[in-house]
Amino acid sequence: MKICVVGTGYVGLVTGACLADVGCQIVCIDQDQSKIDGLKKNVLPIYEPGLEEVVERAVSAGNLAFTTDLHSTVAESDAVFIAVGTPQGDDGRSDLSYVEAASRQIAEALSGSTTIIVKSTVPVGTCRRVARIVHHTNPDAESSVVSNPEFLREGVAVEDFMEPDRIVIGTQDDRARTVMNAIYSHFVDKGAPLVQTTLETSELIKYSANAFLATKVAFINEMANLCDSVGANVEDLSKAIGMDERIGPSFLKPGPGYGGSCFPKDTLALTIQAQESDCPVRIVESVVSSNSFHIRRLGKRIAEFCGDVWSSLGWNETSLDQKTIAVLGLAFKADTDDIRSAASTVILPLLQKQGARIVGYDPAAMDTAKAEMPGLETAESIEAAVSGADAVLILTEWNQFKSLDWARLLPTMNAPVVVDFRNLYPPNEMSTHGAHYASLGRPLADVA
Ligand code: UGA
């Protein structure tokens, strides 16, 4: 079976490369010539651990190729994945213009019987819309549209693809179901659960999964804030509630609010579609506002905590004005260069507005962060960022930040203030080093 993937972004590339790695014949298509030229030389347009090796292996095995030629590639294919972006539009809805354009182009090229698989995250009803576009553009084409959402986390996308918790296939067409079963046979044979359902259910499964996970994160962040207020410890709380099998331990780590290209966009899009269907999802609406409130609240907390510490050190000027804050971590989470809806993109401008000078460091996201925040200063190393700073702010849980030599770093700072919104260090250990340390939902420790 010949398969092509339209869109070599994060989802398309991981899907194409991983399917090719398990033996499918894949051609990845993109209209961006420079991306395709790069991919032909194994230069990936995204940072994703392990993906380069998969691409290299699949290309060497002769299973993976790249092209800009959509028309003839689609014409030769039995199955076509649509994996183009669905960014958030100005009105909060998903912008489906790339999906629609791809559908039209695919329709024009169809020949023979073809299964069109929508991998992009799309609101309920989109797959039927794609089918209508295809039919309208090429009434004679023999095709069937299937929903097949992805559940890939950035940073571990290859692992998530290769060992899926489940594969969801939305179609009521027997022929298309046979094609999908063939595409995923490697994974199903290895025991991956398969959920066969309707188009609408499949589309909604994707949004429900992300909304539920976002709810867990927003919930634990609210509990962390409450722990701070009442003197409780969120780590013990999270561990204890997670031991209940009905709750489960994952996605219960407090942080500076969920970000990335998926949770913020998908939760908002779900609330809008639900409102328009006259069936509002009040819990998800609360999650959306809880998350943005949480991030802004943390921005205020930095100024308050630093001001209190600087005052206790006898400084006359305790506002953020002209203070240097070293920020460790700009990406929305570890192991990615993605800063879309990252806490850094909200918190840093808030600090800058109060006059703070920000010096950021991130192992992968400095270029993307500088493109988004043009005034951002960056340092070449953790040491360079921290040296001379009036406070350090940790926003991303990169491994590199988890075992810093504070005994060496703190004396290089102008004041030993550490604000850690990923709870990477035991407060008492930081106290022992002489740090004034603030984290989320754990009893504050101060210099002994
Ligand atoms: C998320 C989902 O986890 C994937 O299953 C889904 O396929 C993907 O969206 C998508 O729709 O494409 P991703 O956005 O890569 O994946 O990131 P996550 O690892 O889920 O993290 C999302 C946010 O929640 C991050 O800002 C992270 O720091 C935060 N988070 C996560 C926490 O603050 N605490 C946690 O315990 C877990």
C-alpha cells in the first residue's frame, strides 16, 4: 500500500517517519521547498528527541521519501494523511483554512480508490466537511474520509507513536476500516488497543482527552496555591490522591500553568464548539480561565517574593525596576524548543513591564523565544545567566536544571533568590545552601 502524508510539521513528520520505520511505504509532502530540501539531507524542521534517527533509518530502508509534488504523489497513493496545522484563529476557533486547502488539492489529484485520513486536530464535523469539499471538487473521485487523531506529546512523540495507549479510528466505511487496520497492523499485533468508532466520536475523543488532562493540571495548580495559603504540602497531596487508582498519579505536577500548541488551543476550541452547540462545557470553561489566572498570579508572586527578600536583605529599592532576573527555561515544557503559549511568554513581559531586565537561558528554545520576544536577552550558559542576577526564576523542568550546583552558583549572584515554579529542589536543601527559595505549594523555607 502506498501512503502519503500532507504536511511535514510535527504531527505529519512523526506519523510519516514512524509508519515508515515499521515498514509502510511513505512519502511526506510539504509545499515548503526549503523544508523538503532539509529533510532530504536529514535536517529536521523541528526539535524532537529520537526523530532524526527514525527518519534516517526509514530513508535508508527505502521506506520514506520527501517531496513538494502533492499532485502526483496523491494520485499514486492508496491512503493520504492530512497532517497540516489547525492554529488558533483570532476568534479562538481552530483555523481550518489549511485543512480545507489541503482537502481541495488532494481532491484534485485523486485517482483510483483513496482513503483520506484526518490526523490534524479538528472540531467535530470537520471530517464530514472535508468529505463535502472532496466531493464538490472532484465529484467522480472514489474516496472515504477517516478521523484518526494523534496523541503525541512533544518531546516523547516517537515513543508515544511507537507504543500508543490506544489507536482511535473514526469511520463507518468498511473499506476504509480495512485500510486503517492494515496501516496500524504492526501496532495492533503488538497489543495496542484499537478503538473503532464514528467520525464525530473520534474527533471529540481528541478534544476530551486534552481537556481532561488540562483539567488535571489546572486542578493541581489550584491545590498548590491553596497549599501555599493554608500551609499544606502539594507534593504529599499529589502523591496521596494519585495513589487512588480512580485518579492516577500522572499529570498532577504543579507548574506555571499548562502551555504548548495543544492544551490552550484545544480547550478553548472545545468551549466554543460546545457553546455553539447550546451545550456549554462549564468545567472546561473554568479550566481555561483557571489556567490563565494561575499564570498571571505567578507573575505577581515573583515581584512580591523578590521584594520581600530584597527588603529583608536591607535593600532600599525592592521593586523589579532595574533588577536582573535570570530565567532558566523558556520552552513550555522540557525536551522541546516550542514556546507557544509557554508561561515564559506571559510572565516575562509582565516582569519587563515592571522594569526588570530578563536574561534567559534554555537548552533548545532560545531562538524560538527570541523570535517571539524580540527584546529578550539570552545567555550562553546557565552560569552566565545566573551570574550577577538579583533573582533566578525556573520555568521549565529541563534535566539540566534539576541538579545545579547551588553552592557554586548562589555566590555568583547579586542576591541568593530562587523562584522555582517546577518544584525541582527540596526547599530545605535550598535553605541549607543559603537560598531564599520559593516554589509551588510547599512550605516556604528561608535561610536557616
Ligand atoms: C498534549 C497531550 O499530552 C498529548 O497527548 C496530545 O497529543 C498533544 O497535547 C496534542 O494535542 O498534540 P503536549 O502539548 O506535547 O501534549 O504536552 P504535555 O506533555 O501534555 O504538557 C502540556 C502542558 O501541561 C505543559 O505546559 C506541561 O508543562 C503541563 N503539565 C503537564 C504540568 O504542568 N503538569 C503536569 O503534571 C503535566
